[in-house]
Amino acid sequence: MARGLRDLRRKMKAIRATRQVTKAMELVAASKMRRATQSALMLRRYALTSWQILETMAEIHPGLHPFLTETPPKRILAVLFSSDRGLCGSLNAQMFRLVTQYISHTKTLPTSPELSFIAVGKKGQQFLLRSRQNIIAAFPAFSTHPQFRDILPIVRLATDSFLKGECESVVLLYPDFISALLQEPTSKVLLPFSKTSLKAMLTDLLPRKSGSLEARSSKLEARVSEYLFEPSASDILRVILPQLTEVQIYQAVLEAAASEHSARMLAMHNATENAGDLLDDLTLTYNQTRQAGITAELAELSASKAALAG
């Protein structure tokens, strides 16, 4: 009996310590989430508008710039955003499920394109290594206060590969922050901006929820039917298209950071509540066991007294 009570006390002490850790991690994640969410929401409207302008420009003026030219994809470069650490619920598992579906669906394209990846985050890099995918570069996750300058090496690597003809399409795979309770895995063709068969395949692969970034982008109506350039289209596009490409990747980084902190906050909140429920059950078991021991001792004393009196 004493050994059983000692084991219960040891388990209760360990659960209390675990609950303190998960509660602290929840508070830290909540603080980081507020800042990451604010950054993502501040840039979101600009990113959505610029993306709509780029798609409209590619439709109206195809061929003015390599970024606007549609080419059958024979080689695809995908940028996968994940986290460096775990304890963020099923966020990474959902992203890896998306990558698996994406790989299988690209094989159905008429050109059967070759796939290569840029891994942003250790979890994604480890998954791609296990899946035996071609990784041309790996970067740490930019989940702690991401800055615009942090994504410049990724932008340079992706755009240089596209312009040099090393790939015909660049795809972003990242979690889209919808709310603190919902983060949706998202795939978006970054380059070229024109509407390709790969974009149609990704649309069929992942129908967008009404609150997702892609759904909000599709609801933006084009307000112009043609663009006039001054001094010349080549000069303007040479400057503005790389900048708008950088904005799209930066927005993906902000969405991934907000999604990671939101998922971790929710996971730690659930862990704290589960630890409390388990502690309540163990406390009840401990009290029942101790009361049973006391009752047994009283019964033995009463029986001994009755035996001596008899």
C-alpha cells in the first residue's frame, strides 16, 4: 500500500512539473503568435493585390518578361516551409501530407517533370531526406521575428534557377494562417505568373477554404483590362517583377511563422489541460487508495481489540 501511494505521489509530482512547462511554452508561443500574426496581416493585403496584378499582367501582356512567359514544366523547383522544432501539433504532418500528394500529382502531368526542393526548416529537410527527394539547398526556419532580408538568399536562388533555365516553374509549399485554430497547407505556383497546367493541377489537388489566402486572392476582381508602361515595359518589369516576387516569398514566410506559433500555442494549451485532467484522476485515485488503507488499518485495530476483549 505504501509503495503504491509513493508511486502515485511520484507520478503526480512529474505531471505537475510537466504542466508548468507546457503552460510556460503556451504563454511564450502566444506572445510570439501575436507579433507574427500582426506582421502577416499587415502585409497580406499588399501581397494579395500584387499577386492579382501579376496574374492579370501575365494574361494581358504575355511574353514581356521571362516571369510572365508560360513554359511547359519539365523541371520544377519547390520551396517547402516547415518548422525547426516540433511540439506544434499536426502542422508539420499536414505539410508532409501535402508534399506527398504534390509529388504524386506532378507525375500525372503530361511532361512528367523532375522535382527538386529548397527546404526551409529542419523538419521539412528531414522529411525530404527520408523521402529521397532532391534537395538543392536547406535553410533554417524563419519563425522568430522574420525580416525581409532573411528571405533574399531564397529569392535569389529560386529566381536564378528559373532565369537560367534550370527549372521551368517555382512552387511555394507553406501553411496558410487562417485563424489561431486553423492553418491550411497551401501550394502556389510562384513562377511563372501566367496560368499554367501546373496551377490547374494544384487547384484541383487542394480546393481552397473560404478563409484561405488563395481563396481571398481569387475573389479580388481585376480593375483594369490593360496596363500602360512609361518609360518602357522592359525597364519597369525588370525592376518591379523581382520585387513583387520577393514580396510573395516573404508573405509565405510570415504565414508559416504565424501558423507555427498558433499551432504550438494550441498544442501546449491542450497538453496543459490534459495534464490537469490526468492530475485530477491521479489525485482521486491517491485519495481513494489512502482512504482504503486507513479503513483497513481501522478494521484491523477493531478486530484486534475485539479479540483481546473476548
